[in-house]
Amino acid sequence: MLLKWAGGKTWLVSNYADIFAEHDSVLSKHIEFNTYFEPFVGGGSVLRYLKPQQSVIGDINEELTTFYIALRDEPEKLYDATMIHMNQHSSDYYYLTRERVEAEELLIAARFLYLNYTCFNGIYRVNQQKKFNVPIGDKTILHYKLKDFIDRSKILQNTQILNQDFKETIALATQNDLIYVDPPYTNNSNKDTFNKYSVDIFSWEDQIELAKLLTLKSKIGVKIIVSNIMDDEISTLYADWIKIPAKRGNRLRYNSNGNDYKEIIIKNF
């Protein structure tokens, strides 16, 4: 959905499309559901792939949800505002923009997209003062056109976009809805993994609470898919669920300590 995002799921929808089909159905047939929910929306690769008729996406990152609202409601203006940044891009301009605080939502969204595209590896990281602090990367040209903004906007037209905690978004799901969950990858043994996307760190206790909430939703007929770290502690939280090892081709993910690890897909159907 235009963003580079650490832990993005483009590889997932490219290589594991069958997880979005009914267990005994033809693989090309998407699972049927009422409303799609994604409480950790990130880069939105799964949303873009499924193109649901009705969806609810949420994230605790206010700049991220502000970006999605602008993309949904004002794609042309967002493109123009982003290109103003791109046309002035340089190292000095990047760091000046990184320090700038915008008040208008459209300008917040354009700044967010510009920094996301030109920062190092599309990483989103803030310090204790909630200031974005990722250094500049090597991208100098926006490879998206106005048509790309408009196309992504169409996907979002029937999407409710919420800046809130994952628990509040999951609570909205009812029978025959679909929830896709891609939380920060935290386990109990190594709590310092991919959990520092904001100053509100996603903890092992959050992983436990997430699993409990999803188990409750599963019991009332909500269809659920989870991406997570391949780890015995995580698997134990979803003891009776279907588990599928996932590979990113020849690439593994790395945590903040520089250690590689594998991923797993967990689902209840």
C-alpha cells in the first residue's frame, strides 16, 4: 500500500496465497467472510491482496493511520504533497523534515510517506520523546505514480481506519469475519526482537493476551490467521491451531540483536 515496512508481508501473499483459502477448497478461491480485520496493519500487503468489500484496520501508530486516512480520502492531494518533498530531497532536507512537526493531517501523511520512502530500509522507529529517528537511506526517486495512489485509495474506500490498541480492534470482530494478525515478534526468552516500532513496546504479556483474545473469537466463529515467530513458546499459545512453517525465499528476518529466525503461519480453519 505504497509503504516500505519492516516485516512487510508481500512475500507472504506471493508465496502462501493458499492460507487465504478454505481448508478444502480450490486454492484460487479466497476464503469467504463478512468483514476483514487487521489490528496491526503495517504496510497493508494482505489488505491489498484480499481487496475486501468491508474492512477495519487499526494500529497504535497515529502517523500510520493518518497516512491511510489521507490515502483513502485524498489520494491526489497526498500525491502532490509527497512530491513536493521528493522534489526537494537531499540529506539536509531529509533531516530538516525529520525534525519538523506538522499539524495538518494531509501534511502529516505526506511527511510520513516521504520519510518512510527515503529512510534506511523503511524502518519505523521512534525515541522516548516519540520522535522519528531513523537515518536517511539511499532512495531518491518515488517510484509510484498518481495512478498508484488512486488505485490504493479504491481498496480503502470501504475501510474503517482506527488509531487504537489491537485489543479494541479485535473486539469488534463477530461471527464469520476474518482477522489477520501480524504482531511485533516478541517471545518470552528474547524480549528484544521486532517490538520497538513505537515507545509502547509489545511485550510477552501482550502476546499472551493476544492469543487469549483470538481464542475467544475463534470460539464464536471468527476466522483467524496469525503470522508470528517460529518458536515453541508462541506455538504453545495456539496449541490446537493449524501451524504452517513460512519461508521468505533465501531471506530470514533478523531481530534487533542481529540473530536470524524463522516465521510461522497459525490459523484456525
